[in-house]
Amino acid sequence: MLKKLLLLPLLLTLLSFRTADKPAYRLFTGGGKPADYDKMLKELAAADVVFFGEQHNDPIAHWLELQLAKDLLRLRQGQLVLGLEMFERDVQPLVDGYATGELDDKAFEEQSRPWPNYGTDYKPLLQLARQQKFRVVGTNVPRRYASQVAKGSLSALEALPAAEKAWLVPLPLTVDYTLPGYQNMAKMFGDDAAHAAGVQNIIQAQALKDATMAHFLNQARPEGHLLLHINGSYHSDNHDGILAYLRQYNPKLKVKTISAVTQERLTKLEKEHEQQADFVVVVPQDMTKTY
């Protein structure tokens, strides 16, 4: 009894530290159960493709992407390929040149059209690839073509030279407007018939991005390798977007997804985020942003 009484102050102290904790994130399964990073890591390492759906200005997601790349590289004994939405297909030779050390930082950043937050958020991933000698693949359609489609539909791509079409998913592209993500986009832009054609073009531009990323990441993964793909969460949430097209190319792939979200409270996964991905990273609503 005396021993238990002596341990009581220590237990209360430990509990007080726990309640005073300020976590930067919490991890949940898609079903809303608390998840453990190491167990998640083992599950992801057994996959063929892992999608990390980020909010582009979330520093916690970017840090976790870097940690995940390091850990998956270790568990897969170097058999890792990194795919990035942030680089477009026409700059792939520059991405290859940087990863192999042929291009220095200045030349690469001047020519590859990096996103404004490249230096803080994506450069560490490319530096890791350069150091550890694994391949990085830019998977996205050049933005000028997505812009053309948003303004004038997929028919705007028909006149492109063959050399430029090589940077896109093979055409013609069939868009499934019944996909949940595209239906949500239609709802966001409204059901006004006067704007229907414009909304359809915007969905076609999104589909062009999704399908192009699926096409090139499927090509980029050698047999036996794991491909870690970083993209905005809308492109992979609910196993939709890129995944819908990837299933058409290779339905036998074992695919896992992560989605980063923000919540005011981290103690429980909110209903709206359940089943959004196989694993959900919950970051505080007031987390600082990278831009």
C-alpha cells in the first residue's frame, strides 16, 4: 500500500505532462482510430504506390513527407521512386540532371519552373534523392495545357505537335464525370446551365492533370520498387482522382493513401475526414503556414 502511495505523485506528474502536451499532429486510420507511425510505416512499405495528399502550405505535411521518404528508402533497401506533382513533364530532363548531380541548385531553379515554396517545402526531398541516388519523377501536365483546356476544352489539345503530346496522357482522354471528385467540383461551381460548358472545361483540365500523373507514375515505377507520390490531397482523397486512372492502367497495384487535414481539436478525427484516406494526418487549425 505504501509503495502505491509513493508512486501516486509520480503518476500524477506524468499525467500532467501528458495533458499539457502540444502535439504538432495526430495520426488516425481512415476509420478514425488512433494510428501509430511505425505501424503505418510497415503497412506503407508493403505497398506498390503510396500517395501523400498534402495541403501545399502545411509545414507538418512537408516534414512528414521527408521523414517518410527516408524511412521507406531504408525499409525498401533503396528501391524507392519519388513522384512529384510539383514538377511538369517537360522539365523531367532537368529533374534528372539535378538528382544525378549534373545540375547545380542555381541552374535547376532558374530553368525548372519550381513552385514559389520549393525552397522550404520540396527542395529537401530532391536533396535527399541526390544524396541517396534514387529517382525523382515530375508527373504533372505542363500547366499551359491545363490552362488551354480550362478555357477551351480538351479539343484545344488536338492541334499540338507530337513532341508536345508526349508530355501528356495519351489522347483522346475519356473523362468520367460521375467520379465523386468531379461531381463535387461541379457542385462547387454551381449548377447554372449558363456556366455548364465552362465548368465542364474546368473538370476536363482537372482530369487531364489526374490522368497525366497516373500515366507517368505508372511508367516510372520499376518492378519491385515502391513509388511515393506527393500531390495536393484533392488529387488522391477518397481513392479518387489520380487513383481512378491508375486503376485503369494497372488494377493489380497495391495502393495506400495518406491525407493531411486541419482541425481545431486533435483528439478525434472529425466525421467529414473519415475514409478520406487509409491514414489521415490531423494538423492544428492554427498551425503556421509556409506561405
